[in-house]
Amino acid sequence: MPISRRDFLSSTLAGSAALGLSMDALAQNAQGEQSKRASKLPILVCSEFSYNWIDEGHKLLAGGADTLDAALQVIKGPEDDPNYQNVGLGGRPNEEGVVELDACCMHGPTRTAGSVGGVRNIKNVSLLSNTVRLHTGHVMLVGEGAERFAVAQGFVRENLLTDKSRKDWLLWKETHSDWWGPGIASPDWRKRFRAPAHAEEWNDRIQRMEEIAATIGIAPEDRLEAIRSVIYPPTGTTHCSALNEKGEMSGCTTTSGLAWKIAGRLGDSPIIGAGCYTDQDVGSAGAIGSGEENIKVAGAHTIVENMRRGMSPLEAGMDAIKRIVRNHNGDKERLQFVDMVYYILRKDGAYAGVSLWEGYSADHHHMLAVHDGTKRLEKTVNLFEGPSQDWPPVQFGS
Ligand code: GLY
């Protein structure tokens, strides 16, 4: 199949030209942008993946429901929907083909928290994290213990692996099953992460994978996305923070975690202070994206503490993003393997969505979903121009 080169090489190989970029220069992208403010309360902010359910959450809040119950309603939506491969039912499995889910929540008014990690067979782990908060003296349960606790509390065991996610996993098994080895923080990182140097090499790889995808039975219209998920395993997640007229706040986050992860791997989503953090005195923040990177900067906690010290939601989020960039010395060649989006809501109704990159691909921009009486999607403020990885990396048929 003939191909033409795309400018992906400029965002990968030539990206190393950015190595000398100073942190001040990196901060320029956010200049001039301001945090926004709710036109009226209550308000919910969440990831774009929960947009379809934000109405339900707002209706609950407007009717006087608890802030955490409203936020949970918003992130439970995609957990129940088998078409969302980032969370709950239909989530992408681990390297053994088993779906393992993580979630956490914080309830501002009572200053309580709950969390679950590596949970199998239970779809609504966001609700389960809240059950840990309400019905135990603990904050965090993981693995088999969390699953048994769920069943004891009335949650129903079910098979979470859909046919679509199973076939995508098979494609990964047959073509890329290679987690073992150095991560991007290692000096040896290139031993595992090597993007093809030439468009022809990309084309060969994608063509080979398309053939295998066909034998696995992946529908033609789903093949390119399946291949992408194999080459660049997604860490999609969803988060929601809520604030009511009384100034009460809560937040929650849920995920199936990094696709094809090693069994037992936990990302940032179940970590109070990384995937989600709410302080009734200050605000609430949550994250989606590369869990390993967010854990190292305790992203959500960092953001809330930044706001406590007087930063706006936008400044607070950008500071957390820049800490991630600092951890890789601004090396865009490594950072192209990192995605990070923060959703931030301050106690006075000011809010922001910030991201490391513009989006996942040239035709996608990270979005913040907001409902303050008016439901909308707003672009995040990104530190780096362009997508983390342009996709598809080659143009077909030209
Ligand atoms: N942010 C989701 C994960 O890395 O697991």
C-alpha cells in the first residue's frame, strides 16, 4: 500500500531539538490563559469521557443531592457502558487478558476517602471505593480482598471482558507483548520504546498488524484504532469533581488502567493525592493519563496545595504538568509517550482543564466537560503544541 510521509517525524525524531528548551520557555504556552469561573452553582467538571452523563449529575446536585453521589453518577455512566474501553465493563484487560479496575473518591464535607485497586469482576469500582469509605475503617482495598468485600456488600460478579477488548488484547499478545524491560525514566529506555524511524517502516508494521487483526476477527473499521492501542497503550480514565451552592465539594476517579499492564499494576487512579484529591477548604482535582508519571508528582494533591498557596486552578495545574516535564528534563522525545490531563475545581467555582499535549492525535484536542446550568465541552490549556503521538503515523492510499 503506497504511503506518504507525515510530519510525525518532526514530533518524534526532530522532537529532540526541544531538549534545550528552558522551563521558562515551556511555560510560555499557558501565558494569557485564565482560569474560568462557574456562572452559577452547582457545578461539575469532568473528563470528556463522562460528558454524556454530566446532565444526570447536575440534576442530582440541583435537587440537593450529596456532591459525591452526583460525581459518582457521572463516572458510573461509562463504567456501565461496554463501548468505553477505558473504564468498567469493556475496559481493556491486563497482559493476562483479565480486566483489573482501580478507583478512588474523596468526600469533602466529611473529609473521608475510599479507594480500590486491581479489582476483578466488579464493574462499578467507583461505587465500591465509596463503599470502602462508608463501611470500613480503611481507606484502600486491593485485589481479591476488595472483590470479596464487594460481593459481601451486594455487588455482583460479572465478566468484564467484552469481545472487542478481548480481540484487541489478542492483537497485542500476537504482536507486542513486551512490558518487561525499562520504562521511559530509564537511561536504557530506547531498548523498549523505539518508534520506527521511517514512514516505510511504520507502513510495514501497520500492514502486518492489520493482517493479524483480520485473522483475529477485528472488524475492518476498528482495526486502526486497535493497532494504535497496541502500539501506544492507552491510560484513559474518567474523573469528576462537584461543588454545590453550600460550598461542599467531592471528587472521584475510575479506570481500567494502562492497557495490557502487568497483572497487579496500579496506576494513579486509586492513589488518593494522585488520581484524585479533594480538600473541602480549597478545591478538588483529578487526573487522566500516564499513571506512573502522575504518581511521581502526586498530581491532584500538588494542584490542591498549589491553590491553597494562592495559585489559580490553571496555574496550579500547569505547575503539576511542568513537574512531569522536569522529571524528564523537558525531553519531548520521551514525553511523547506521556499523556496527562488535570481537571481542577476551586471552592469558589473557578475551574480549569490543563494538559501536557494538545490531544491524542492531530484531529483530537483534550476537553474538559463542564456543567454549571449549561452543559459544554471546553478545550484544555496545553503546555506543548501538537498531539503526544500523531495518529495514524502514515497516510494510506496516497
Ligand atoms: N491514569 C490511569 C492509569 O495510568 O492507570
